[in-house]
Amino acid sequence: GLGEHRAKAERMFSLMDGFLKNDPISLQKDILHHVEYTVARSRFSFDDFEAYQALAHTVRDRLIERWHDTHIYFKRTKPKRLYFLSLEFLMGRSLSNSVINLGIEDQCAEALNQLGFEFEVVAEQEGDAALGNGGLARLSACQMDSLATLDYPAWGYGLRYEYGLFRQIIVDGFQHEKPDYWLNFGNPWEIERIHVTYEVKFYGTVEEVEMNGEKQKVWIPGETVEAVAYDNPIPGYGTRNTINLRLWAAKPSSKFDLEAYNTGDYINSVVNRQNAETISNVLYPDDRSHQGKELRLKQQYFFVSASLQDIMRRFKEEHTNFDELPEKVALHLNDTHPSLSIAEVMRMLVDEEHLGWHKAWDIVCKIFSFTTHTMVTDGEKIPVELLENLLPRHLEILYEINFNFLEEMKKRIGLDYSRLALLSIVEEGAMKSIRMANLAIVCSHTVNGVSKLHLEKLKTKTFKDFYGLYPEKFQCKTNGVSQRRWIVVSNPGLRDLISKWLGTEAWIRDADLLSGLRDHLDNADFHLEWKMVKKVNKMRLAEYIEAMSGVKVSLDAMFDVQVKRIHEYKRQLLNIFGIIHRYNCLKNMDKDSRRKVVPRVCIIGGKAAPGYEIAKKIIKLCHAVAEKINNDTDIGDLLKVVFIPDYNVSVAELVIPGADLSQHLSTAGNEASGTGNMKFLMNGCLLLATADGSTVEIIEEIGEDNLFVFGAKVHEVEKRRQKRLSNLAPLQPAKVPLHFARVLRMVRDGYFGHNDYFKSLCETVEFGFGNDYYLLTSDFGSYLEAQAAADKAFVNQDKWTRMSILSVAGSGRFSSDRTIQDYAESTWKISPCRCPL
Ligand code: CJB
């Protein structure tokens, strides 16, 4: 039984005791010690939050111990290291995850219990670390978990934003943004390294000097800011390895504005010092568009400069010859955001180490790899004007990289200037700018897409010209998520059930073992337990919904969830239109037919970028529709609509396990991968989705009978867009399906109020206006069919449960462990380096 496996796992983990012991008594002693000496409360009187703080510090001590051992071991064995550079990490909470990865969950629970506390309640006290926007940032977090678990000698580098992603408050159905004061109550999961600091320079001029008879460029910077390291230990599961996520914070440099001090302008110089800190102050909340903001550029360079100084220092401690760099260092660019690294490494090697341009370039091209996360062509650009002022030497270097690249291209493809213009790293035109993606592609040895479909689009559209030149660079590493976070932490009931029926917990390190669940597909007891687990999770979610929104929902209803950032391409609007259509159908039904209807709770959640008007209107529409439907006594439990505010990692941990059905509605060809779909899959929630991004591979894995696929396929989307445009004039309302037209009219005519406000939203799908770029009109029919198929399947609970089991059984491929192993072997060329017990 389960007890046995747990006991075996615990024996394995107890071998990992260090100086600090992990039995309940020792843990309890340490908790009380921290209550008194860290939290400074009396051991006879402390509350849940203080218990959380004390436990967190107790766990932190153990993390530090392992983290130390791991780094000493890496130092001794000098493996090739991976440096994962990302401006965003969505770590969420750390307590449960750490306790599970350390293998001390039961011991901690027992220690707390005897003190009169409950682990679950204590864990709820923790706030989220939300230093990222959405999928890209959460992917980084899952990948860190996998890197640690698989014993890879890796470091994560990022920024320690004082304010993470904004908190979403809903007032009258409108989104408001409030700052995320996540550090206000201290952060036990980080270690401040006051002695690990670097100077980061900005502005100034470039001068040419003579050095050993040669002309050499020197950058004379104008401003200096200090970067201070904050280390966040990342424990692996079932290993002693605990790797580091090093986040930088900006502090005023002691050298800052000495001049002003000396001239006696004391007050002003102190006030000016505050400016330095603004660099790492706040995360930019619009994912996927960071164009032309100086502060954002400053953040990027601050991050890049501090990280690379740290990396080079470590390299130089162990090696003397830069020829060894490619054998010892892999630098990974998580999207284009850290691409300035390329120019910075060149500057370090050429200006500071005097390696000579060609030698430096040769080395640089061997150390970088790049993953792009988007389907759009028009990527990140930095205006030359900004660079010229902020980083003058880097601009020169970028020009030189581009000059050499274009010279090489002329030799390869001839003087085809229109092609050369497309390849160029520098974009000419009204606003001259640096194309970060082109830079990253030219310099990286590998360019990764995040799903097969994404890679295909990169090759044939987005980076077609580059693919022609460097076919071998382009690879696919389909995304994955960590089963530790998305099953073990968030769904303990399912974890126990899986372990019991597989007879092992080994799937927590080897997700492919989940396929073994298929052996029990027809077992009635297994079915019964499976349904119980879902029921309990639905209860948890229902309580949360009632607490957040006051809406009481029936557990017999199908819990239908769409949670993700709000974007037009993700088509939350299609979901809302579907809900309105469902409402219309219910209103027109007689009593008899109504009895056969599957009740639904439609749950939507997600944040809109503060400046994204249409996305904000979608949120308001969702609330307006909910208000109407939820208050219609004629409808009752047959249909409820709920908007979950402030969707974040910890809300996801609650919502995903409680979902029966989840929606992934992006117009095919727009979602590079999607990772939410994988989390729902792992939690036995059925998918209703377009054949986009990684969903295509989910279909491959579980078969199209086990989810509800709808909508235009990628190759059909272009044709339909063309067709749609040819319908433009004269307007042809007859081409719009009747149901769609009716729903649209209701919104437009004010059935849900606020018709003026919703006008521009409606126009996005209307001909002659937004022209329905994302094809809601043409996908609506097949969307409703897929919804009907889901209703039908839900009636047959046996069939539904089978589909649910097959979803989990087929989710192994979507573990980030698989992704990371693939990256390690084929892109980074790093090997596991397991710290001995
Ligand atoms: N992604 O979250 C973001 N932000 C961006 O700026 C660009 C892309 C997402 O990255 C995820 C991880 O690769 C993908 O699964 C998702 O499709 C993509 O939108």
C-alpha cells in the first residue's frame, strides 16, 4: 500500500540529513527556535503567519545546507555549467514545494501538529513570488525545478523586482491594478549576498586610445549603479542537489555622484541616489511588447551586465584560457529579452580581455543558445537612439557584428539587397532600431521553438530567411511543466491515488511511468477513487468561488475553466459568446429538455495588461454577462458564470485540480506552445481546444477521442482570413452564422448594459471594422459542436472518467523533465553532476 512507498521514500530522504536533522522533533525544535529568535515572538503565543515564518526559516536552513554542499561539489568537479538568463520567473509559493522536494512534508506536518497548527493552513499564509507575466515566466520556474531535480549544474539569473506583477482588483467588473508589495513582510526564501556586488555602468562616451601600439576603444561611462545578489535556493526532488536562482537588485553605488557630495549639495545627491534603485523596481506588465522604453532597456542591461560579470568571475577563478569558455559555459537566452548579453560578452572579451574581434566572435558563437516563445514576426526592437545614449559602446559593437554578418551574407547570397535588409540586425527606416531576434539567431548555435508547430512556423514564416541559411540551428524543444508543482504540490489527493495504483512514487522523478495508469482503465474501484479525488478538489474550488464572488455553485455541474492572460488571440471572447449562446438556448427550452441539460459553472480568470483596452473590456463583459445570468432565477444551477480575480500561480494550484473541462481557444497558429493545457491534462481535466501549439502534440499523445478539438487548422486560417477580407465590401451579414450574429447583437444593443463601452469590443469581430482577425465568426459553429460533445460525454460518467485517466496517463511527455533533458543533451551539452549524500 501507500504507506510502504512513503516509508521507502522517507528512508531514501533520511539519508539526506545533513548537519540539521529532519525528524519531527528536530524540526519542531528549530521551528520554536525561529519563533523566538527570528520572528521574535513567544513560543507560547504565535499565529498562523508567524508559524509560517518560523517553518519557512527552518526549511531555509536546510536548503542553505544543501545549496552549500552542491556548490562546493560543483566547484570541486568543475563541470560545464548552464546559465539560464531570463528577465522573468514566476515561482509562486515556495514552502510546500521545498518541503516536498526535501522529502520532509510528513515530518513538518507532524511537527506543526504537535504545536497546534495545520500544515495546509500555515502554507496558505505565503504570498506568491510573481516576478513574471505568464507562460514564459512560469515555464522558467518549472525548468529550474527540473534542472535541480535532474542534477544539472545550472544557475538561473534574473531580476529581483521590488514589485512583481500587479495585483488585479475588480471594482464593478472593471480591472484595477494595485502594486504587489511582495517583500513587505520579508522573504525567507532569499539570501541577501551583501558581498556579491558588481558595478553596472551606463551612459558616457567611447574614446579611442593607443594600447601596445594598437588602437583600442574604451567606454568612459557616465553613471554607475551597484547590483546586489539575492540568492534563491532551488531544491531538486529526490536529490541533495540544490541549485541557485540569483536575482539582482539595484542599489546606489558608493561612487554615485561624488561630485555633488564634494560641492556640498548633500540633500540633492541623496535624493538622486534613489534613482538608482528604480532600475529593479517594477516588472513590466505587458507580456510580449516592450518597445522603446528607456527604463526597460536599463533593466535589461543591468541584468545582463551583473550576470555576466558574475559568470566571468567564476570562469576566471577556475580557468585561465578563454578558449575553454565554450567547454565550460553555456549561456541560454530565454527569449530576446537578455540578448544584449551578446554585445556585452563581446565587449568584455575585446575591450577588457583584449582577445581580438575575430577570436572573441568565434567564442561567443559557441556559447549562446536561444529560445523564442512567440509566433509573431514583429519581435523586440531597441531604438538606436536609446542605445546611443545609454550604451554607446554596445551600439558600436552591434554595428560591427552586423557589418561582419552582412559581409558574410553578401558572399553567400550575393547583393540581394531586399533579402539582406530582412536579415540585417539593424533595421533602417523612420525609427532605426536593433532587431533582437536577428541578433540572437545570428549569434546562437541553436534556436529553439517551444512546440513542433511553433518550429514549423519559425522555419516557414517567422525566420524563413534565417532557416534557409542555417537549417541546422533550428530545433524544437516542446515545453513541459513540473509534475512536482502541478500534481504533487497542488493535487495531493491525486498524487496519493497515482502512487497507490502504480505501486510507486517513482513517477515524481520519471513522469513517463504515468502511462502505467492505463493498466487500471477498467477497474471500477480505481474509477470510484478517481472520481472521489476530483469531487474533493471541486469542493475546495467551490468554497473558494463562494468566498471570492459570493456565487454558490453546484458540485454536480461541470466545472469549465479558462484561465490565462487575457489576449484577443486567446479568444476569451469566444468563450463568453458561447456562454451567452448557452443562456439563450436555456431560455428557449421547455421544462423537459432542461432536465437533460448538463449544468455548467463557467470559470474565467486572467489579467489584462494595464494598457490593453480590448482585453480590459473582455473582463468587464465577462462580469456583465455573469451578473445577468447568475441573477436569473429561471436559470438557477443550470448555468453560472464566475470571474476569478487576481489569477496567479497559487490560484492556479487551486483551480486546475478542480476543473472538469478546460478551454484553450487560441486561433490556430498563434499560441507558440501553451503550458496551461499540460497542467490541466496532468490533473485529469479534459481539454476543449484548437489544434494550436502544444495541443497538437497532446492530441498525438492521447488521441483525438480523448479531448474536444475544434476550429480552423493552421493551414486553413490564412485562407479564411483572405475569404473574410474578400467579403468586406459590400458587407455581407448573411455570411455570419445566425447564432453568432444574435449573440453579437445582444452585446452591441446593451442586453448586458454598457453598450457604449462594449462597442469597440464588438467591432473587433465585425466586418468593416476589426474584420474579425482572430476568426471568431468562422470558428463559432465548430466551437459549439465541441461544447455539445463535451456535454454529451459528461453525461456518461464512466466514459468521462476513462478520458480523464487517459489524459493523466498520457501527460508524461509534457513533463519539464523531458524538455530539460533534451536541452541538456542536444543544446547545452551539459551532464548531470550529482552531489553525493
Ligand atoms: N509567452 O508568456 C509569454 N510571453 C511572451 O512574451 C511570449 C510568449 C508564452 O510563452 C509560453 C512558454 O513558452 C508559451 O507556452 C506560450 O504559448 C507563449 O505565449
